[in-house]
Amino acid sequence: MLAHTLQSIAQRAADTKLSRRGFLLAAAATTTGLAVGFRPASADTAAKAAVSPFESYVEIAKDGSVTVLSSQFDMGQGAYHGLATLVVEELGVGWDRVSVQGAYGNAALYGNLAWGGAAQGTGGSTSMVSSWQRYRQAGAAAREMLKAAAAEAWGVPVSEITVSEGLLSHAGSGRSADIGDFAEAAANLPVPAEVALKNPSDWTQIGNPDLRRYDRVGKTRGEQDFTLDVRLPGMLTAVMIHPPKFGATVASFDAAEAKQSPGVVDVVAIPRGVAVVGRDMWSALKARDLVTVEWDESQAETRGTDEILSEYRALADQAPAAMARNDGDVATALANADKVLEASFEFPFLAHAAMEPLNAVAQMNEDGTLEIWGGHQLPDLYQYLAAVTAEIDPQKVRLHIMKSGGGFGRRAVADGDVVVESVAIAKAIGWQAPVKVQWTRENDMRGGRYRPAYVHKLRAGLDADGKLIAYEDHIVGQSIVKGTPFESALVHNGVDHTSVEGASNLPYKVPNLSVGLTTTDVKVPVLWWRSVGSTQNAYAGEVFIDEVAEAAGADPVEFRLGLLTDKPRHAEVLRLAAEKAGWGKPLPEGRHLGVAVHESFASFVAQVAEVSVDGGDIRVHRVVCAVDCGTAINPDTIRAQIEGGIGFGLGAIMSEEITLTGGEVDQGNFDSYEPLRIDAMPEVEVHIVQSDAPPTGVGEPGVPPIGPAVANAVFRATGRRLRMLPFRKGMTA
């Protein structure tokens, strides 16, 4: 999600070389053993002979346990397991020795290389892209240093020593030892200038289809700790009262009655609303209902979604304010076309609706250091914002990187959000105790940061032979980055990249093609949402291209392939999905297929959905997916992410939407905001294209194609094009 943002800010991505010679390895002896770190090489870093135990990727203790320090945040997508796989592969240890911890505080080590390496963060499906080379090299460096230490102690050539399952062995002498026995000695040896990585033919972990996530058992047993589970001595719990209208602020509040409620410690105003602080959450929740707040709504958004979308429709009929792509002469081609098609699409605001509502814990220590527990998706930024809020030096802010019960982009916010709330509240009560801010589901659902609402107006022109000669898309909606620190990096010539991605890079070969954008001024806070712009742009594009194929009298798969002659990876996944789904073969009575293909985050995904329609009820029975994400590090995780993305995307198209009435959000919980229910989840087949290309993202690319694939199947079942989402609204429109 943030890939293009921080890539532009850093202005270094093009210079980052993911090669063995492009990095400096360093090691340090620790009180427990060996720590190996690894950073992009430069004059500054080369001058540093070693890194501290914290500034590392791999720590090996004297007991032989291995800790992988992750630069990437894990919110369920399996980033920790992926990074550990890279280390385990090269180091040669068993999974029973391995644990993973979140790391932060050194952009030179932990900066996201897909973003230029200047800042740490997780997003844009870049975890493996950023980690692929450096975590393998860190594991390989540790392996070679351990071998060198053993060779020196045993007086044998290092080339004769092997490492397997955490044991160093020398066949000639029959000697063996645990890696922990040589961890400290290895740390005192020179770091190898270069390390040889395993040949892919020797991989046992990378690409292993039978390898399951190392953390699956703990999660299944409920042993995994999340921020929700944090308990500190004397900790207080705060619940928030946010403005009911976006942009409103606290004018005054009366908490006299609430302060008399049992278990209540204080009620304080902070810039984001009013906080009720209690000994426990139940006490705080009961007292919250006793607080009366007067809001200043002079700068608030007071329109409802009907009014907002009405404005969008009117703007879509006008010329775009800016152009993201303009190939050929679309106007002339449309004027000369034998057949012109037009279609408008509407997309609602969407919540992230992660299972763990937002939360964070802040504690000021006696030594002046501030500790914060939370889902720190952008740790560098949050460390800085917490320091500003607390009025201390950023180096005094210590982050505890907790796993998160879902994110989908929601924990990557420019203003620090709930992290800043926790610090502001703890400061407001005089740092008297640790404070956990725990949002309720209603806080989370009504707290903004939605996927923006959009309207598309499309036109296409066909010549007399049914060839697509013109394609035009006018996108109307909010900018995710306007008014944030990312605006200057992501908005160019009036075009926000996140608004047009997935549309401006339409893969189809059309001689005359334009994509325009009109950015609206709405005060509803919006944010990147799993797959960002591709979520709506793929839907509009793939449903419309299906309509164009129908008008041309062509098979939808063959029509697409004819336009993808110079896009071999798109074409390959499309052919594979169609073949595995039985495209063109007889189906059970009442079943129909629809197809879509899309590229997002440098991964290529095609999906075929098998659907039946009974009255207004749409049932998705089966989804066949083909994905090309380069080298498949963890095939099981790839399948899980694609399956999860399909379920996530299905919920969004079927029934999810955020609506406003008079500026206030109507939905508050899962009774009115309806993600996909378990009984509606289809059977999913995932086919992974074998590739030796570098790995690309899988956390998000499974989402965009599912909506149009299902919609195109519904058309074949009913003859009806669904252009208004969610489907429950479109089927009755």
C-alpha cells in the first residue's frame, strides 16, 4: 500500500541493488552468543565495524536457540514465517529452535527496500520483496561464521564442515557440536566479505509445499499475545468518545457524573475527542455513557452518502480535472467507432473491520523512557509522533511490536491514530500509570479511515470488425494522501497514484486509451484498504471489458488474450485459471462462470468464479485462481493469503458498505456491516505459477479479481450487469 509513497520520499529505490556486493555484513558478540546484521553498503555504514545485538537480523544464543528480528510487521499475513523461512534455509536449523520478534529503530537495517530503504514499514505486499536477499544473506553469514569457529577449534578445513538441524559436523573426524556451542566464538571472527547462497536445487524450506507456519500451533491454542492481551501492573484502560461527525471538535464536556462512577480514574479531553479512564474497561464503558459532550461542528462533514455520490455522478459527466494516462486520440476514435458502449460504476466507503479493534498501551518510566505496545505498522513514524506528543526525544521512545489481529492497511496511518491517543491520555493524567486505549467495535467502525467511495464513467469504441479501438475511464473520488505527509510524493499533476492504480496501467492493448481523475473534497477520513485503488479499478475495468467482449461477440477469455499479446504473465495466469476451471466445458444446471485478470503489487492473478443465482440471491460455489508471484517462498502461505483475499473481497462486493446520514456513520457493528459469513465462503483452488523471478506480493493481489469474476458470472446467469456495489444494492437497483 505504501510502496509508492515512501519510494518517492526516499528517492532511492532505483539505486538499491539487491546483490551480495550491495550490502555490508556485520556481527557482534553478545551476552548470549552471536548477532548478525546486514545493511545496504555505503561510506557511512562501511565505517561501522559492527552492529549492536539490537541492530541485527539473526541472534543465536548459547543454548542454540535462534531469534529472527523482523523488519516487517505481522498482522496475520505470515510475514514472520516468511522471513524465518529465509533464515532457516540458509542457516541450517530446525524450526523447533526458531522464534521471531519485531524489530525497529534502525532504518539503515530495517528500512523497507521496496520503498527505497529510508524508512521502516510494512505494506504494499512488500515484505518478501524487501527481505528476500538480506535475510538469506544474514542466515548464510551466520552459518559460515559458525563453521569457521568450529574449523578453528577442531583444526580442520572449514570446507569440510556442514550444518544441518542446528548441528555442526565434520565427517572426517566424527566431531559434531551444537551451533550454540560456537555462537560466542563465531561472533569474534571476521565477517565474510561475501557469502554464497544455496542453489535453488538445494532448497528444502523455500518453495516447500508441505511447510506450515511455525506459529500456527500457538495461535490455534490461543497462546499468541496481541495488544488486546497486554496487562501491566497498575494499568488503566481508556475508552474514547469520538465526534459523531468527521471534522468536529470538542467544544465542552461535562463529566461530573461519570467521575463519580465506580472504577473511574479520570475523564480528559485530547485532540481526538474525550477519553474516559478507568481501572478496567467495563468501568470506563459504563461511565462513558454518563459523559455529555458539546461538539463544534462548524468544520464538520454534514452530508450523507447519497448527497456525496450525487455530486460524484455530476462530476463524472464533466471532463476530468487531471489525466493519468492519455494514449492516442480517444475522442476521435470514439467519434469514428462503429459501436460505442458506456457504463457507470459506483463504489461505497468500506471499513477495514479487522477482528482486533484498534488499541495501544503507553507507559512512562521513571528514567524518562516511554514504552508503547501496539500494532506498529510504521514504527519510524509512530516513534516520532509519540515523541512529539510526549514532548521527549524520539530516542527515548521504545516500541513493543505486537502481532495484530488483522490490519488490511488500517494500522498504517499518517497521524499515528490510536498510538498517539494512548500517549496523549497517559500524559493528560500526569503519567500516573500505564494506559491502554481500547476501541470498541463501534469506535472502530465509525472511526473513519475508510476505503474511499468512487464513481467511474467508462466508454469504449469498437470498429466494424469488433476490435477495441478506444477506451476511456473517468474516475471520481477522494485522495487517500491529500493533506498527509505523503501528498507531495504521491500526487503529481493533480493525480493521486492510489486513486488510479489498476486503471492507469490497464494491460490491454488499445491504441486510444485515456484515464482521467477528478479528486473530490470530502471530509470523511480515508485510507489505503487491502489492494487500495485496484479494489475498485479492477472491478470497473474487468466488468466493462467483459461487456466489450460481449458486444464484440467474442469469448471473454479469448477476447482478453487477444489484447494481452505483449503481456505474457497476464496471459499465462488467465490461461491457467481458465483451463483449471474447465472454461468452455459443460457445467451443472444453473451454474455459470465469470473471469477476471489483474496485476497488483507486481503479482498477476486470474480468477474464474462459478456462480448460481436464485432470485436476488447470488451463491459463489467455486473459485479457481492462478497466481504468478515470482519465487514462491511459502506456497502454503500464498494459498492462504489468496483464499483469505477472496473471502475478504467477496464480503466487500456482496454486502459491505459504510453509509452516512447527515454526516454521521450509520453502521456500528457486524449486525449492520456484514462481512462474508462462513457459510458463504466458496471452495477455492489456488494454482501457483512456477517461477524463478524474485518474489512479489501476495497479501493483497487476491482481492481485486474476485468481484469482477463473480459479477461477470452473474451476467451470464441473469443478463444483468452489476455496476453498483454492494451486490445486495445492485441487484435491487
